[in-house]
Amino acid sequence: MVGPGDGATAAELGAAEELGRLLAEAGVVVVSGGLGGVMEAACRGARSVGGLTLGILPGRDRREANPHVEVAVPTGMGEARNALVVRAADAVVAVGGAYGTLSEIALALKTGKPVVGLHTWELARGGEPDGGVTRVESAGDAARTALDLARK
């Protein structure tokens, strides 16, 4: 799960929390950057049903993780840790997003990971839409699509 740590809308936070819950109910480990915003909402949703959450942190202190991260991995890598978040995933779901989210989407697409987008970046090449991100309209659709794509 990727998305903004700051500036997420209430709708994005609600969707991220629901998505975290749905993924955890499906037995998925919810991986995120471990901080606030969308990452915290997803972890809160997953933990609400006993799901496992993994936070790959930009700093060196595991105490920086949001309170819903069960396993915190401090990297000291700053934004470069985005590559680790993507590599740890079978599918990437982007909810909302700022430039850090855009970098995670790009890294996922570059490495062949499926990307599901909910109210996130729209990509285009030469003015033509790029179909790399599978766009969905709800948390339920995002969970179903990500699970399906991860299985393929």
C-alpha cells in the first residue's frame, strides 16, 4: 500500500483503512512505508482484524513507525526505501498520492509489479494514456483487483 503521508483527504484515508482491513481479511501482509496518512490508515484497518503489518521506514529509528505497524524495519535510506516497499510487495495499491507515491508507482511498473490505483496519479506518454496502472473506484475493487493480479 502506497500513498501520501501528509495531505491525504478524508476519503483517501477511509479507503486506505477499508483496503487494509480487506487485505488482512484475505490473509495478506500489508506492507507500507510505515509512517502516517494513507500508510497509517491501511495499517489501522489491517490491525483491526488481526492482520500483520510491515512498515519499511525511511529513518533509522523503529519508534518512528505509526502505532499500527507490527513489524518495523528502519532503513536509514530516506525516500530510497520506496524501492524496498515495492520489492516486498506482490502487487502495489496506490491510494491518492504525492511525488513519493509517484516514485513507487514508477518503480513497481519498472520491475513488473502490478499496480492498482485508487484516486491516484494518471500516467500518460506523449499525451496518450499509459495503461500501466489498473484504475479502480472503490476499496473493495482495489482489494479484489490487487489479489487477482498478485496471483497471476
